[in-house]
Amino acid sequence: MLFRDIIGQETIKQQLRLSVQEGRIPHAQLLTGISGIGKLQLALAYAQYVNCPHRTETDSCGTCPTCLQFEKLQHPDLHFAFPIVKTDAADTCDGFLEPWRNIILEKHYFDLDDWHAALGVETKQSMIYEKESGEILRKLSLKPYGNGYKVMIIWQPEKMNAASANKLLKILEEPAEKTLFILVSEHPEQLLSTIQSRVQTIRVPRLETETIAEALQQHHIDPAKALDIARIANGSYLAAVKKADETDINNQELHDFIELFRDAYTVGVLRDPQKKYESLKRLKQWSIAMADSKVGREKQKHFLQYAQQQVRENYIRNVGQPELNYQMEGEREFSAKFAPFIHNGNVEAIMNQLDLAERQIEQNGNAKIIFFDLCLQMIILIKRPKI
């Protein structure tokens, strides 16, 4: 990975390059920040830069044998640890190196959900087990292949179980010579405080909206649409890519959102009994359709997250802060009429109910009951008066 291939993050790139050029490479660094901003990519480019014998002031040479091995993620001195789901065939990261290399080389930017999909699992119970710490110690005790650094990149170190984290701490306290640890974390607060105190923390910022929009345009996305997506992504290139790739899904979620609140409004506010009855029937059908096993819990949760986002956007629009409003064209069209019904008298309660439904789905609650109860709650909350 070359620095020039990474989207944005010029300040962090320069910080990393200078640490090498000035000969002050910390033995352990922690790159933190939200998902999809290039933390792992920075770690890979830094590892290659440290070991490239022909590096320039701005980047690795990209052509020497060392760089070519790093580009393929196959250099003998480059090691990885990451969350896995144990199988009968593999219980350490070495057994998952092929899908790991593939997802980096093919997707470049990815998150834990993408990694789970690559493994063919839907669980969130992946972790870095105690045995992995023993593997880390073994790999780093080996004689280096070249004259550079042995590099251990640990992705999502917050996924280490307690035993693994404590073993890693011992390694960090007594590192071997010319050994470089790079931890890549989205939730550093979940790490042991003793580990946090032994690493140099680099906070990787969110990407600029214009930077994301320019990157999207290189994938032949219309400039206006690219800018809309970039604003919604809130600094994450990965979120922008997923938004661009999920147009059909987003349209379906908008359709489901509109159906829920239009019928809730009809039942809760309008006086025509026939319309109330028909809307109540549609809400029941809506809840059954949302609870269908073919939809799946991940899509159900994603819709509830989307609904929370749209409630937030409608409230922001209602209070007159358009510069803080992040919506696509179809969402803006619906909000033009719907926003007045999301106000300070009900916005918090609506958000709480959507969040509660999401948590209940995650806890394997009965989806039919959860979604129909959500419908009933929206009927009550949509007619609350402003405060």
C-alpha cells in the first residue's frame, strides 16, 4: 500500500513519514477513528514505508522486492491479528489469511460487517482469542527476513478477550528490537488502560466532504449526487461507498419509512373512521412484512437505524437548520411535507422507540410483536403537540 493510494489524510501521512525520516519510530502505535476513514490503509502504507530500502521523502518506491511483497500482503516480516470465529479447521488468524488478504486487496475499505460476510457468518461474536497472543509472541521472536522491522498489525484490538489482552500487554512491555506494533481501533476506550498507556495514539480525523465527493466521482458518480452522498457519509469514505452501492435498498427503506409514518398519521390524527381502519390494516400488514424471516434481522436493524436518521433529519429541517441536513433527493421531497410533524414535543420519544425496537431485534425478540408495537407507538407519538 502506497501513501498516494490513500484517500485524503495528508496530515497523518506526513506525521507518519516524518517519524521514519527522523528515526523516531515508536515500537507501538494506535490509530483510532471512525470506520471507513483509512486507518488500516495508513497502517499498511506506514509498514511498507518503514521497510522500503528505497523510500523517498513522500512514499515507498513501490517497485523493489520488499514493496512488491508488501503490496501482496505477503512479506515475511508483515504479520496480522484480527477478529475471527473459530472453526474446527482453524482457531488462529493464520487459518483465515486468504480471505483477509482478499478483502483488503479487493475492497480496500471495509468494516467488521464486511469481514463477517467474507467469513460467511452473521455473528458479532468474533474475537481475538488468547491463543492468538501466543502466535504473536512466536512470530515476533523469529529472526527477521530482512534488515527492516517486523510489523504486527492488529485490527480491531478491542475485540481481544481478557486473557489475550493481558498477554499482549506483556509483549508491549518488553518488545523485541526493531519490532513495530500498529493497533487499528474504532473503540480504543474498550482497550485495557494499561495497553493504552503503552502505545502512541494517533487520532485519524474524518475525511472532508469534498475529498469524499471527489473520490466518488472517480467511480463515475454524478457530481451533485456524489456531494449529497459525501455529506450524508459524515466523514467516512466507506459509508459513502455503501450509500452509493445501496440505492435500491435505500429506496426500499425510504418507502417503508413513508408507509409507517403516513399510516400512523392517518390513524392518529385524521377523523375519517374508514381511512383510520384502512390505515390500521396497512400498518398490521406492514409489521408482518417487516417481520418476515426473508428480511432478516440485520436488514430489520438497518431499517430502524435508517428510520432514526430520517427522524433526526426531519427534526433538523423543521427547526430551520438546512446546513445540517443530510438527505438524498427523494428523502428531501418527502420531508418537505412530513418535517412539521417531527418537533420538540415528540422527537425524543420517537427516537427512543426506534432505538428500543432496534435493541429488541438485536436481542432476538419476536419481530412481529416488536414491529406492530412500534406502529402503535408511532400512532400515539405522531399526534403529540409541540411543547
